[in-house]
Amino acid sequence: NALDAGARSLEIDLEVGGTRLIRVRDDGSGMAGDDLPLAVSRHATSKIASLDDLEQVRSLGFRGEALPSIASVSHFTLTSRRQEDEHGARLEIDGGRIEPVRPHPHPVGTTVEVRELFFNVPARRRFLRAERTELGHIEEWLRALALARPDVDIRLGHNGRPNRHYRAMADARHLQRVTEILGDGFADQCLAIEREAAGLRLSGWIGLPTAARSSADHQYFYVNRRAVRDRVVGHAVRQAYADVLFHGRHPAFVLFLDLDPRRVDVNVHPAKHEVRFRDSRTIHDFLYRSLHEVLAQTRAGALGSAQPAAEPGPPMAIASEPASPDHSPRPTDWRRYQPTQNSLGLPVRERIAGYAALYGAGARPDAAAEPQARTGDTPPLGFALAQLHGIYILAENADGLVLIDMHAAHERIAYERLKAAHDGAGIRSQPLLVPVSVSVSEREADEAEAQAETLASLGFEVRRSGPTALSIRAIPSLLAEADPTDLLRDVLADLGERGDSQRVTESRNQRLATMACHGAVRAHRRLTVAEMNALLRDMETTERSGQCNHGRPTWTQLSLAELDKLFLRGR
């Protein structure tokens, strides 16, 4: 209510976790004395004047239920003053009994004071949590509010002591408010996002996959600056992170979705935590594609920000056996380095001779390891120095030392190339020698009949053979070994719920990920310097190369400052 009144400063005072005292003071527009009794009347609100207002709710509050409900179970005081009034007005309510409005000195704005919450409902009071728990709930609610409104100064005090102070700042410094609430760790490992399409605008920050958390405590999503939790949003986010997130981890994000209020119903949950979109499929696709595109631009060597998208390079090719000295490709002069590669096709396990075009003649095979040869432009991951225990590659770049898990890196490169190849060819169907009959509900049969074209694009050929029966005549060729009955049912469930399905793509990607894992270079395999450098160049041009197919990091950076600290240099 304070924010709806245009407040730019909020002061919140609590005692005993809010059970003894909750006082909220703002500098908003205030209310006239005659309106105070109306403000505590049930279902009375000044924010909804017509049916059209109800269909496009723009304010945070609009039901007129909170103040009367709170006033009926507490010692309640409401004090307010408008700019044009000579003095303020005060209304006191004791357990639902309303006292007359009296003049009272007060600055412009409103103060709501609630004492002894549930004093007249002891059964309900006994179910309040411990003081620390109740205070924690209020602090979390305040954090969500502060993220949405960085232009508002918010102070929180508890038991007479300052607890939190979020200073007002311009929108241009919004990330500073995010850093203040989520910490420097999020700010250092987040990607800014700004997307607009179809009357939707998405902005905010998403955490890098390597900054994922064990719980979903750093997930904030806002619809028209209202904090909400929504299944459509949650599914879109999980789907966007599916290829890069380690099992059991949760991404961190602060996202703001702005759209026409007519396209969303905010009056579907008692606490207004959930919303219902009028076109949930459009919202889902917009969120998924926006996040997916930003995450796809993250490449190994890019710290904290997405790099401009580039054409994916060829896969890293590993020789089936060590190249002989007479036929080893030789490194070029790194001072004339250009981050380009010649195109090589699948399969991924090719001889290193295919990279010969990358390297010129006339340099010694070990020249890449000489520091003096690396003056000038240095690629993000630098140049290989050595291999450690046949598992890790050590490389030197402009910032210091880079360590790469060669199997994880090669696995991601092969996986992305396999996906690109299959996306280019489309989803192919494989006819079944004997059609498979599936018993479904009548609603699912109707859905399959209505979505015949969608199913065909996913590689299915399905015909209705009865009121509650379907006949599967073809399935996606890459998933020929999968159970066609279960796969079709899962796809129909997705189509019925969201109007779209990614089941086939997800199942296909799982198969491709397995193929890439089996085809990637194994641990304890010795690589030449040329092979290691070829792998680094591939990582720099491959989408999502910062993580392997299972979400594990593929590389890490140790800066010179960090190395100096290990050896106490400069002290």
C-alpha cells in the first residue's frame, strides 16, 4: 500500500519478530481523515473503480482485505496526512472495535501500527513460529521488495536496533542493490539479460551455471514488479539450464517480466504469490528462448559476461595414436594469432592431421611452450604449456594460469557439434514394421488428433483407431530403442499442459550426450601441444563450453595475483 501511494521511503519497526509490534511508516501521498474508516472496511479499496480496472490490475494491493483482517486480531492504529491538510488524522481499532477519528500531528504520509498480533485469538497465536523464524520470513519478503524497487529507501529495525537499510538508488545502479542482497558472488558470476518481443520485455540477471546453488533460495521473478512464483516460469528456467546445470543444483536469477496487465491475472492466489497468464505458451517460449540464447553465448574464457555469439567451430579432433615426429602438425607463429578454424565434420574422433592447416611450417614443435613467442594478441584460454597426469591441460593466458579438464571440454565440444548436425538434418522418422496400439483417454485421443502436425514435426506418425485408442506407425529414428508408448504419452501430456513438448528433443539430447561422452578423449591419454591448443581454440568457439554435458565445469582460472598469494609474494 505504501508503494502504491508513491512512497520513496519506508521505515519498518518490529518487536519480538513482529508478534509484539509491527510499525510501517511511509512518505507517500497519505489519506484524508474521512477516508480512514473506509480504509479498514472489508473489500473497500480506492484502487479499483470499474470492471476494466479489475481486468488490468496495476497496483500491488487491490482487494481491500488486509487492513480489516489485521485490525480485527490486534491493537491497530492508522495515522495519515495529505500534503494539503493542516494536520493528520488518527484511527484506533481494538480487536475490531473502531474508535472515532481524531486529529493527530503527523508528517505527510501514513503510519500503520499493529500491536499484540492475535491477542484475541490465542489458538492462532500459539501457531506462530519462533522469533528468529518470523523475523527471517519478514526479511526475505523485504529482500524481494527491495529488489523490485531500488528507487525506494527501506529501513528495518528490530527490538529497537537497526537491522537492514537498503538505500535508494537510480535504476542505472540496480545491480548494486542486487549485489547488496545476493552478495558479491552473484554479481561476479551473473549475466545481464535484456530481451523484448511480442509485447513482452524480460530484463535482469541470471547466474552462470558454475554459480548454481544447492537450494532455490536465490530465485526472484517479478511480473510487472510483483514478486511471483509460477510453474510456467519455473519450467522455462529449468529447461533453459537443462544442458549446463549439475544434477541437484539450482540456478540463481533476478528477472523482471513486463507485459500488458490485461495479459496476466494476479487475483488467483490468496497471498498473490501466483499469477495466471492468458497465453502461457507464449510466455513460456519467450522466457525459455531468451534465457537459452544468453546461456548459449557463454564460452570458456569468458568471465562473468556472455561473449558475442560466433559461428561454432569444428569439433576437437583427437588422434587415435600419437603422431609421429615426421607428421606432427607444427604450431604457427602465435603473434599472428587469429581465432579461426577450418571446418571439419563429424565424427569427432579424427586424426590430428586434420588440423594441419592451423599451423604453419618453420617453427619448432615445442615453440608453443616458449613464453617469448606469445607477445601480441593472446586468445582467452591462452596457449598450452603441459598436461598433468593425462587429465588436465595447463595453459597460460594474459591473466595467469588456466586449468582445463580435457575430457569434460572435449565432451561438450562433441555434444554441441552432434546437436548442430542433427538440428540441421531435422528429426527423421522411422516407420514401425508393426504399428503399436496405445490405449489412452478420450481427451488424449482428441489432443493427438488436433496436434497431428505437431506430432509429425517431432517424428511421430499417429492415427486414431478408436474413441480411446491410438496407433503409432512411426517414431523418431534416433529414439528407436525407446518405449514408443511411454514416449507418446509424455509428449501428449506436455501438449495438453503447455501446447508444446520438448520430450523428443530432451530424449534425443540424452542419447547424443552419451555418444559424445563415449567418443571424447579419455583420461590418461597423452596429447601433443598442438592437440591441446586445438582443444583450447575449439572451447573458445563452442557454445556452453564452460560446462560439460553433465554440468561440471570444464576450466578454471588462477590469476597472477592468486598465484602470488599462494607463495606470499609482495609481502
